[in-house]
Amino acid sequence: MVRRTKEEALETRNRLLDAAEVLFQAQGVSQTSLQQIAHQAGATRGAIYWHFKDKAALFNAMMDRVTLPLEAEVARASAGTGAEPMDEVEHQMVEALKLMTTDMQVRRVFDIATHKVEYTHDMESVQQRHLSARNGCVVEFEKAMVADARRTRKRLPIPAPAAAQGLHALISGLIQNWLLDPAAFDLVATGRQAFRVYLAGLGFTRPAGDPS
């Protein structure tokens, strides 16, 4: 009986998160009430407060169900595989872009996180989560650039922190613009080309091949 109760609670929680994804994407986070989410999920308002403290907690739980592009891939790159640092960053970036184009849930949640949320006072924890993920990516990009510059004995034309910020802005900007109109351009091919052109401007040379 206890096991069944836990399973039922988990099922209700997942229904609430599924409903939140649908409504947040359709009408925005600020325009979606907890009551609407409960109704969409076929649950009571009380069920939401049993599982989530408030809308921000529900939003963060929704984010926890998927690993967004760049977060996981950059973490893997920083772990190291024996490849050159920027080669590994490029590989993981391409994998992240592929995930965005093939996994509909990842695409939906990223769309919500970038286009459908307002960082109001009651969503401060959501903003902090976004900043933490962004800053983590930038730090790993900077580490890879510095390591590759030392390996090749090159001097970056701009400070490494600025170069890392620019690379993150390039990739995240491509994803956000692609989400506005996925038919406008090939995200993976364009991302790889833009990545290599950006690095060339910093003095890095990339292999001429087109890795899978």
C-alpha cells in the first residue's frame, strides 16, 4: 500500500509538471496560474502545494527533468576525454545542438526558459538558476581556451573571460533564434560553422573536416 501511494504521488507530480510545460509554453509563465496547471493535470490545487512550495519551485522541478543543452555537454567537456580542450568543447557543443533538434521535451523546456519566463521577484530563484548555469558554461569555456592557448603558445587577442563570454553568447543566441523559427536555418551546421569562425578570430585553427 505504501509503495502504491508513493507511485501515485509520483504520477501526480509528473502530471502536474507535464501540464506546466504545456501551459507555460502556450501562454507564458506569468500568465499561467497554479489553478490552471492543476485543472490541466486533472488534479486539485492542494495537490500542487503538496508537491511544490510555489510556482518557482514547480518551474525549477520542470527544469530538473531535462538537462538543457550546454549544461550537460560542457560538464562532459570539462571532465576531459584526452582530446584537445577546444576540440572537446566543439564536439560537446555539436552534441548539444543535435539534442535541441531531436528531443522535443528539451526543445520545449528551453523555449520556456528563454522566451516564456519573466524574472519577477517571485521568480528570483529561477533567475539565479539561469545565471548559475550561464556562469558555469562561461567558466568552462574560459578554461578550455586558456589551456589550448598555452598548448599552442598563442596569445589571445582579448582577455580569456571576454572571449568565453562571447562564445557563450554566440551559441546561446543561435539556439534562441533557431527556436523562434526552426525552419530558418540548420542549427547544427550553422553552429559548427559559427563556432569555427569565432575561434579563428581568436587565433585558433580547427580541423578542416566535419566531425559527426
